Amino acid sequence: MSDITQLNTIGELRASGYQTKSVKEEMRDNLVKMLKEDAALFPGIVGYDDTVIPQLENALLSGQDIVLLGERGQAKTRLARSLIYFLDEYVPAIAGCEINDDPFHPICKACLMRIAEDGDTTPIIWLSRSQRYSEKLATPDITISDLIGEIDPIKVAEGRYLSDELTIHYGLIPRTHRGIFCLNELPDLTERIQVGLLNILEERDVQIRGYKIQLPLDIFMVASANPEDYTNRGRIITPLKDRMGSEIRTHYPQTLEEEIQIIDAEAVHPKINGIEIMYPQYMKEIVAEITHQARKSPEISQKSGVSVRVSITNAENVASNAVRRALRNNEKRAVPRISDLNSVIASTAGKIELDTFGEIREDKIVSKLVRSAVLHVFSKYFDGSEFDQLLAGFEKGLHVQVSENQKSMDYVSQLSQIGGLRAAVDKLSAHGAPETVAAAVEFILEGLHLNRKLNKNIIDGSVNYQKR
């Protein structure tokens, strides 16, 4: 804490010359400072530097509340939570106040009465950034009392009149006074509750069971919504949409590189003593490409979207499958292979919604996406003319068997017998360890099969590649 946070009363705070600001002034001033210093504004957010973030900066500079509009898995909630870094590190509030009243500008009756009695000796506390952020997931069963407040029967039983403001138990929004309030999936909120939300944000008054009080709350409001919700599940009422200053459209990563950055930052792999996970770049590209193929597939509902969580969980499952193999084979390195891609069916199927009629199964569509992704990535690394010598060997009767659980040294043994394969393995920077060689061999053979250069037969879980 800084020295100023050692101040304990309103009198000490006043004597220090401290000036309070509104939330939006505070956020604007901190943004200006960060822009001048060329500081990272939204660390961990990938792919929005030229699209979403400039619009957020404009909204903060303009002091506008925000609606983040986008499909699932587009970092809307993460963006909202990142806004706390534009708040001051600490701000003073009247100690014991339910709504974090400004020591110089109190608005609740309890604090007004307390200051009238104690004056400058009224104690204060210092609120951190995280204490000034509240978040609520909108659902149809949310009530006015959840968001705004309700008459507290215990306080009435203590002898107070219903008309007494002190009988109110404040909801989440008043308790976020002087902070940031995030409402996720705003269209899921019933229109009646949206009207109450509009009233407190626009008219600055609270109406609870016919009792009305003025409560000029100081709140930065950020909401999220999925475009599909506007027609399928609900809508944002027009007056509330008009009240929100900026509607900012989010999007999915536009390049494989951005998708891979997110995978690297978010995927959590098992940590097993004695086993090192080595993730080949081409396998990361395949995992990311599966998601990109899904976002273009006519068989998958694009209204629902294909979240980046598909890429993250797929990357995790592929790595876990490689770890299982390493444990069974007593190998020191877990290197994901093409045969590990079967594991993405479980982590993809539940995250996509089919846009097809009939009895097409999700696993069939996911398998199709995997094949398309492998073919796409293989074409980036190789062209068919590089494998003339290798294919000539298959024409002479060569065949190669691979499987999910096959030991890596088996691939190295086969490599020494296959002319033309070593150069391709070296091109993938896979030499040096049996496990990386095995992964490269599977990638090359599957790529040749998908390019219709080799036949592929599956027998009892093993894959046999041979001439066409």
C-alpha cells in the first residue's frame, strides 16, 4: 500500500488534499496514463489489437458503458474482468458502509447520519481494485431484489418503519457503487428486470415495493451478449440499449498463429515426474486448424459459434493421450502424434451444434474436420514431388504399420528401412529423439494418404500404410 492508504478518518483524508473522482473519470485518467507510457492495456487478450481494443479505448475515453457482443468463447468476460486495471489501485470508502460510500460525497442514509454525528472522525477503509468489481450471470429467474434490493424483514422486526430507508437490504448493483458491474448474457434477463436496471442506471432512483429513494450510483456498466440471443432467447430492450454507450463486436482468432498463441497460454497439460511433453509445431497447427475448419463447416451451426475452448481442450486431450502412451511404454517424452487426434472427438463433440438434418453423428463430422486439418497443414510443409523415392519403395511392396500405443523405437527402426523418409523427418526438425521421429513419421504417412498417394487400412486399432 502507498502512504495515503494509512489514513484512517475522513478528517485525515481531507487534510491530505485527496480528491475523489467518479469511476469513469478514474478509468479515463488511468487509460490516458497507460497510453502515454505505451503500456499493455489488455494482457493475455490475443487478436484484438486492431479491432476490439481500439473501440474499448474509445468507450473508456468517452466515459461510455459497454455491451460486448459476440459468440461464445470470444473472451468477452475476460475483457470485462480486465477493466479493473483501469481503476486506481486503492480508493477510500466509509467504513462499514454497505455500498462503499465516497467519504466526501455519501449517498446512503446510514452514512449521512453517521457523518452528521461523528464528522471528520468518521473512519474510512481502502478498497482494492478487485473489491470494486461485481459480476452476475443473467438468468430468467433473477429478481429485482437480487440486483437492486429488498425490504429486510429482520430490520422491520427490530422496530423500523417500512418507510425508513434503513430497512432496505441492498442488491448487487448498489453494492458495486463506485465500481464496475458486469452482467453476462444480458438478453437472458427478463424485460421487467431490464426496466428496473434501466431505472437505477438512468434515473438514479431505487423503487422497492413502492418505496422510492434517490440513489445516484456511480457505476461503470459492462454487459455481454450473444447475437443469437436477440432472436432465440430474448432481447435487450430498446431504452436499455440506448443507455449503453458502445456496442463492441468481438470475434474469433483470425489466424492460426493467434489460435496457437491462445492454446499456448491457456492449455493445461498433465505434469508427470520423469515425462517431458514436447508438442511439435505442426501438431499445434493441426489442432488450431481443426477449430478453423469447424468455423467454416456448413454442417456446424455458425450462429452458435465454435469457441476457442475447442482448441484449448483438444490440445489438452491430445497431449494427455501422448502422456498415457509414454507411461505405458516407459518413455521419457510424450510427443503428440496423428494417432492421438482420435482423442479430440470427446473434447469437440460437446462444444459444437450441428446444422444438419438426419442422423449424422458428431464423431463423423469431427473425424472429417481432423482429416481436413491434417491435409491443410501437410500442404504447408510439403509438396508431392518430395516423396518420389519414398513412394517408389511402397510400389515395391513396402508397407508401414503404426498405432496409437506403438513404441517410438519401432518407428526409428522402420525409418532406417524407408528411403526418402529421413529428409522429410529432418524438415520437421524431428530428429534427435525417437518420440519426435515417431510423431513426424505418422504425420508424413497420413499426409501422403490424404493426398491419395498411399492406401490406409485399419485393422484391430493398427493402421497399415501401403501402395495404392
